[in-house]
Amino acid sequence: MFDLKKLRQLADNQQFNELQLIAEDAWLSSYAPVLLPLLALAYAHLGLREKALEYYQQAESYLDEYDNETVVDMAAVLLVTHRFDEAKALLKPIVELGTANELAVARLGYCYLVVGQLDKAKALFEQALALAPERLPIANHLINIYLQLGYFQQAQQLILQGQSTLAEIESALPEELKLQFANQLDELQLQLWVQLQSFTEAEQWLEQCFQLHIKSSVDRYFFELLIYYSNLLAEQDLHQQASEILRRYGKKYPHHIELCLQLAELAKLQGQFIPSVQVLQQALHHHPESIKLWAKLSYVCLHNNNQKARYAAERAVELANKPSKDQHNGLEIHIVQLAAKNTLAEVESNEQNYAYAAVLYQEILDENPSYLPALQGLGQQQMLQGNIDEAIELFEKIKRIDPVKGHSALINARHFPEDEATLIKMEQAAQLPSLEGKMKSGILFQLASAWEKRKVYNKAFELAKLANEASKKFLPYDAKAHRNQCARIRVSFTKALYQHRPDCGVDSTVPVFVLGMPRSGTTLVEQIIAGHSDIFGAGELGVIPQVIQGLQRWERQTGSGRSYPDCVDDLTAEVTSGIANNVVDEMRALAQEDKPNAKHVVDKLPHNFENIGLIKFLFPKAKIISVRRDPRDIAMSNYFTDFQAKHGGMGFAYDLEDIGQQLADHNLMMHHWHQTFPGEILELNYEDVVDDLEGSARKLLNYIGVEWQPQVLKFNELDRTVKTASVWQVRQPIYKTSKAKWKRYEQYLAPLIKGTNAKIAPDPIDDMITLPVAGFLTDGVALYQARDLDGAELCFKKMLHHNPKHAACQYMLGLVYMSKNHPQEGVALMAQALEIAPWHQEWTRNLIKGYEQLGDTDKANQLRDDSGLEATMAADELDDSFTTFNLER
């Protein structure tokens, strides 16, 4: 026989693993219906919703036979599965009879708590605690309600009372449960201190806990408290403070897995990608078989480093498929395996390997049909592929599991809730603090769209403003820096550059660039022309930004002190041809599967409007389509869009004044390009496309140089992936309701007008170097390798005349002097170069050799010790030759 009281006690004490095991055995031996709700409750808490629903549906057939206590167990299952109205319907009659036990009263209180009816929840939890003062979980909920209501004195009193109660009953509790209750009370105390902004008191107390717990076998509870405290700080938008205290203890325990995971997540939230990756890699060095660390590394790298994300995901899957010492039972192994496989599915989907990603997602859902990450991932993938109906079906499943997440996804697919009550509940959920901060910006953006759909424009703008403010706190965007960079681009790319470098680039007409302000209609234009049989739409490619990053790396490698765009005047015809041909090869490869015979490949990256100068430098005959739209509509569309790329080039989009300045920068940039390349760039107005689709399409195809094909007018039927914020719109026929939307928000446009009309006055540019010809370094290295020392010396000196601190030219001139038997001058120049670019090990080795040739063994030995190269120098010391500068870009 089974002990029903003990099983309910396990549930009350949140020991759900044990509850599942004991209740399962009892069910298989007795098939007693009273066990069904408890089994459903255990599985629901363990994340196995389908199994929970299976037992709950069986229990429903016995509902009329159950006593009140079992009905209260049924209500608990409904609470865990977010069916609050149904739970209330079961509990309310029992409580109103006046004979209900404390659990029935408390669970009814929870029904009111989750919908924000705090006063009703408070009264019921106070009633429940009066019935059973020893029940700490009830006391803890009441403390939480007091904290939400700002009743801080009552909260403190109840915390102290809870600690006293625990001291009285702890001898009767298992050690693990005693520690669990103590930790919950400690967490509430920390929450109170944070709300009172008593950070010093909280952190002094944490240090005391550290000293106490770290000497015992329960140090994991200290780290749970520390991570909880960092969560509380983040919930108050104190992300830097949260990271700082984690780093403080991380110095003492640098490889604690949960600590590293939390630090990595906080760094990612703040847009600090490299520190996030570094934390995880350092932890993996000491825990190479941690599935959690590998999965988190894949997640962090997902949109920044595809290769690393894939490796980490595959490693997580590999480890999840074999037993691990930290996996205690089959259920835990199962959950870990699903999470690891989902990580790999996300990588495959991100790399547009959609067929295989769908297989992985489906395998997960076959095992656990309610696994939210897989439902979300597969649903989003279906959206990207244009399978809107399939996506909506998945989002409806999510809604049944987690209404807020489900409705958010549905709103993104333009399926809006029919009732305002749902929107109000979503807004309450959006304003519950989380690691993201005080507000969940993603939900707020969706709600803004929903209220706009209902034509309640003041409410829509209010929510959009909250969403943007919540996002902006993480943004490193600097409008002044952007304006300065645009000014440097205009100075670097002038008619004179192209006149003096007439042989640069290639004549390929394969690339077609569609660009303009984000939300100006670039996706629509690309979708139209990509319907042509000779044109492949590749989406938003990063090929031009990648070229720019390559130029930046080259300048860092040479130690020139220059950067893009200043450095373009040092690109030779050979270099530009090589870069351009690589870009063409990459674009052709993208088209190979869908349109192998495509004559043109479209890169639709809006911000390439800044890069037209470089595009024309690489592809003088490139077709460039600039899409224009009413700037007020562009502004409001940006402001209402959740780009989910808060740390990239879209930083301006979360502030109306910044949007205004970006619009002005764009306008001035396009004026400059039209002056530099008159008649070569096609300007197309979004409004014209909406008013005259066929006329605009003919203009586009004629400009590109292909024959008219009427199927381009059916752009919304085109079977291709769209990975932009316009993913839904391009699946629809042309609609005119997007014109003049700004009029709905005219009263809010003052910051936009201020930013747009502000005087464009970038900082003076007085540090730019202009080279008369390109290739002083590369030509000099070639002459040196051909042993034309005089010619090489002249090249390096010419560069140093224009740029006296060019490290690679100093180094190479030093080698020339060494070869001409002027070691004193040669060593001095090599030493100067190494000070500027100390990362070049071959320069260090050659300088050591130079010191030895001069007989200065003290400096040679000191440099060996400082650089750590002493172990590798023995063989080198036998060779008196010197290594030239590596010219590989």
C-alpha cells in the first residue's frame, strides 16, 4: 500500500523526482485513481507536459468520485500547466464552503496572484497561513506578495518568523529539505534588501554566507544564493553590478559551472560577445564534458560564429548521448538529450539547413510533443520559409502550453488575440522582472503591434516606447560616432580616388545591391526582382561588411595605425581584383542550388548605403538600387520593430532622435554617392512600388539589364527564405495601408524632427593620411624578396614619409639595413616596429637574432624571457636568416 499523506507532503515540499518514482510504483501496483492527479503534478513540474496531461485526463473521469483533497491535487496540476481559470473553478466552491484546508485556500490565492490581483491573493494566503503557520511554502508566497505590494516591514517580520519556524521543525526534516527551505528564506531576504536598495547589507551578508558555506559540504547553496542575487540585480536593470559581484567570487572559484553560465548570459545580454565566449571557454578547459557549457557556448555563438556554434552543439549532442557522472536518472538524461539536440537544430536552422533542422526538431517533438524550445524553433523556421499556416499551427500549440509565448509568436505572424483581456495579461507578464531587466521588450513590441491593429494608437505608442527603452539600456550605439564615420567615408571615397586608381576592381555584373534605410522597402524590392529566372535573391549578405573587417585585420596586422575607410587608398589593382573575385565566387555559390544559371545575385543589406564607395571600387559596373520611403514612415516602422539584434548596426532604431539623425546621415550619404557616381544608382520610391507595381518592376528589370518576365509581379508566392523583420509582409500581396502610417503618431514625432533637422557637424578630420599611389609595403616586400634592396628601401621610406609609424614598413626597412650590413640601424627600426605591433612572434625572433649579431646578449636574453620564446629559439639560433613580413591577407 502507499502512504497518500507522504506523497502529498513530497508535492508540498517540491520533491517531484521522488514523487514521480514513488507514485509511479504505487500506481502500477494498485491503479488507485487518487494517485492520478499526483502523477500528473509530478510530470508537469518535471517538464513532461504530455505525460502530465495523459494522467490528468484519466483523473478527470474520476472527478465526481474524488474528495476535496484530491480535487485540490487536480487544481495543482492546472496551475502548473497555466490553466488558471479551470483551477479557480475547482477551488472556489471548496473554499467558499468554509471548511477548506490550507492548500485549497493557498492555491486559490495563487490563481489570483498570477493574474496580478494581489489584494485578493494576499487575503487568501494570510488565511491559509493562519490555518497552518508551520507551512513554509505558504509563508514564502505571502512574503513575495508583501514585497510586490511594498509592505516591506511585514515581509521582514514574516521572514524572521519563517526562520524561527524552520528552527523549530528542522530536526524532523531531511537535510536536503531543510537546506531548501533555508535557501528560499535567504532568497526572500535578498529580494527585500534589493528592493530597499540595501546593497551593502546584502553583499556583507553574502560574504558571511560564503565564509560559512565554503567550509562545509553545502557550498553549492552559496552559489545558488549568489546567482539568485545577480538575477535580482539584473531585474532592477543593474546588469553591470550583477556581473561585477559574480566576477568577484569567480576569481576565487573561476571554474564553477553555474557561475560561469550566469556570467556568460549576463555578458551576452549586455552585447559583450567576446567576454561571454571567453568565460565559457575557460570553464570548458576545466570541465570538458559539461553539456550545459557546450550548449551555452553554441547559443552564445549562434549569430556571431557559425563554425564555433556548430562545433559546440555537436559536442553537446555527443556528450548527451553517453552516460555522465552528473546524470542521476533516466528522466534527467532524457531532458539533457533533448536540450542538446535542440541546440544542434538551432545551428542547422541558422545556417539554413532547414531540411535537417526540421528532422531534428521533429525527433525532439516525437519524444516530447510539448518541448517548447523545439516548437518555437520549428515555428520560426516555418515562418522564414514562408510556411505561415504550418507556423501558426505550431504557435497555437505553444499557446496551449505557455499562453504569453504563444500569443507573442502568433502576433508576430499577424494573428492577434480577439479579446483585450489577453493583451492585459500579456502586458502584466511583460512587466514581471527577469534576467532581461524590469521589462521584457520582446513581448512589449508584440503588444504594440496588437494595439495598433485595434487602432488604439496611443496605447500602441506607449508600449513601443517602453519596449524601446527596455532594449536601449544594453545598446552601445553612439550617434555622434556614426556621423563621424559617415564623414570619413565621404572624404575617403571621392571622384579623385577612382581617377587615380582606374584599374581597381573587376567588371563583373553578377552582384546587384539593394540598399536603403531599414524598413524602407528593400525586402519587397528584392522579392520582386528575385522572381526573375536570371536573378537570385540571396537576402541580407554580410559579404561587404566582411571585406571591411578583412581590411581592418590587415591594417592591424601591419601595425599601420590606419583603419577603414582611410586605408582604401592603399589597395592595389591586384588586391581589389582578388577581393572582388572572392565576393563573386561566394555569391555564385549561394545561387548554385536554387538558380545555378543565375546571371545576377542580389545582396539586400540595407546599411550598404554606407558602403557604396567600396562596392564601386570593387565592382565599377555593379547595379545599385537605392530604396526610398517617406522618412516618417521609416522612423515609425523602425520604432515599432523588434530587430532582436540589439548589439549590431540597428542600435539607432530604439530612439526617435537617433532614428532622425540616422535618416539625415543616410540622406547626406546618398547625395554624396549621386554626386560621385551620377546616373549610376537607381532611386526607387516605396510608395511608387505600392501605387504602380508593374511600372516599378519594369523599371527595376530594365536597370539591371534583363528581359521582362510577368511572374515577378507574384512576388508573394516566391518560394524562398526571408530572414528579416519583413518575413511576414513579403508573403502578402501589395497593400497600401502602410503608406502615411506616421499620421497616427504625429503627436509623438518631436524627437524625430529634432534629430532629423539637427545640424550635421561631424568632428574635424585632421588625422587622415593620403597616399599618392597604393602598394608601398607590398611592392617593397616583393623587391626585398627579389634581393633588390635599394628598390625595397625606397618603397619603405616612401611609406614612412607619409606614415612615419607604419610598423611593418619599419620592420622591413630594418631587415633591409641588416642585409646591407647596417645592423645598428636595422635593430633600432625592428625594435620600434615591435613596440607598435608586439604580437608578431617572427619579429621578436628576428630582433633577438639582431641583438645577438650586435653582441648585446643581455637584451637578447631579456627579450627571450619577456616573450616566452626561449624554448623555441634553440634551432633558430643556428640560422642567421631573417623572416620577411607575411603578406597573406
